[in-house]
Amino acid sequence: MADAHDITLALDALTSDADLWDAAADALAPPRAAIDPLGLTPRDVMSYAAAKGLDKQYNQARALIQDMIDQAGDNFRALSTSLRAAADRYAHDEDQRAADIDRAGRG
């Protein structure tokens, strides 16, 4: 059976991992923001390229990259939330077991 130190280490590890995933999600903000101003209009490309829809294809690719970054951020946040929920549940269960053992010892 794990002692209090082991439990504390496990909870700290879960929380630390959650912090890393939050930081990874936060780190996506600058590249996401850098993509925003990179849009093209037909006036930004040669007329031949505009006629072929290069500006639209480029903007679709740019939007796809933004969507992938957004999805990655959402997934990172979901991982962080799950890790924190697991740590909270684990701590609650350990507290409950300790209370049960204490009650059994007094009973």
C-alpha cells in the first residue's frame, strides 16, 4: 500500500504534467496569432495566380493550419483537465480511505 509520501508524489506528478500541457497550449498562441495577418487577396497575387484561385487556396491552407493549432490547443487543455480531475479524484479517494480506516480503528 502506498504511503502518504508516495501519494503526494503521484498527485504532484499529475499536477505537474497538467501544468506542462497547459503551457503547451499557451505556447500555441504566438504561432496562431502570427498566421492571422498572412491572408492574401486577389490583389496580393499576380492576375494569373488570382484567376487560378491561388489566393483562395492559400487562405484555405492558412485556415487549415489555424484550425489544427486550435485543435491541438483544445486537446492539450483537455489532457490537462483530465489529469487534474484524476488527481482530484485520487486525492478524494485517498482521503476517504484514510477516514474509513480511522473510523474502523475507533470502532
